Amino acid sequence: MMHMTFYWGKKVTLLFDFWRTDSWTSYAVTLLACFIFALFYQYMEDRRQRFRIISANFRRNYPPPPPSSAAVNTPLLYTFPTVGGKWNSARFATAIVFGINSAIGYMLMLAVMSFNGGVFVAIVLGLAIGYLLFRIGDEDDVSVDNPCACA
């Protein structure tokens, strides 16, 4: 039966039926895996933010041509691929990394929903240490989409 409150113990089924722990060794390996996946989540979030900044800089250096009257009157569905500028490798990489990171985040959420206290602590510590290692400088990265030459 699945637990509906937090519990502490070495017996846990994590994400899949075949991922069951029944010894302290398998439980410790599971906690280590949760910790590493949480670290990796923060690393991938840092990569995604950096790709986003590169993509924004690419758009700023190569502005799209001014819209012609035909482009202004074109329905939105037909102009979807050019919304926000040209497609480039940084923008595509940002989308791929976002998808991977979303999948990892949802898997971490489901792992926490096993309600095992050790799994919860391992994931929270992994996220916190990953933030400390990979994302503590994010406050310095600023991307200006529309710089103004005003006074």
C-alpha cells in the first residue's frame, strides 16, 4: 500500500515497480541517485538560462527586418515560426534543454511523492547544493531585449 504521509524507512518503491529498495545499501544508492538527479536539474536549468541569454543577444545583434504591409496583414498562425526573430541554434537548444529539464523536474516531483523522508531530504539537498554550485551567479546575467537610447 502506498504511504500518504511522510515516513522514514529503507523500504521504498521509487517511480517504477522495479525500483524497490529492501536493504540499507540499495536505499543509500537510491538516495544518492536522487541527489545527483537534483544536482543535474540545477545544472540543466543553468544551461537553459545561458542559452536564453545567448539567443537574446543573437536577436539583439541581428534584428528582424521591418514588417512589410503584407506581413502585418498576415494571420498569426501563418507567422508563428518568425515570432520573436529568426530561429537560431541557441533558441532551438533552449527549447530542447527546457523539455529535458521539465521532464527531470516532474520525475523529481514524483519521487518526492513517494513520501519517503530520506528521498525528500536527498532531493532538497541536491537542489540546494546544485543551486549553490551552478546558479548562484544568475543574478548578474541580465538580458535587455529592447534597449532604449533615451536620456
